[in-house]
Amino acid sequence: MAKSCSAPRPGADRFSYPYDAVYDRSATSHAVNLFDMASKYADVGSTAEIIDRLRPLRKAVAA
């Protein structure tokens, strides 16, 4: 299982995590971990928001 803290390197791209598609042991730890990832390693948003952000990349690859 990959962890967000093991992936980033200086100068590397950030990762995207959909908060509504991941889970944790409790709602509190889920919120704290997402906050921590958003502060340091990742872009956190809903699945719909992340798909909207990725959509232009798909169009660029298809062109």
C-alpha cells in the first residue's frame, strides 16, 4: 500500500487524494490525516473536483 509521505521528493509533483474515496479508522483521524496531507504533500478534494482538474490533461494527451 502506497503512502503519500513516501511518494514526494523535492521538486516532485503533488498527488491528488479524493477525500470521499479514501477512509481511515474514524472520522476524526480521517480529517486530521487529510489536513496533514493537504498541508504537506497533496491536493485534497472531492472525486468530482479531482476529475475536473484532470480532464484538461486527457484532452491534451488526445490532441
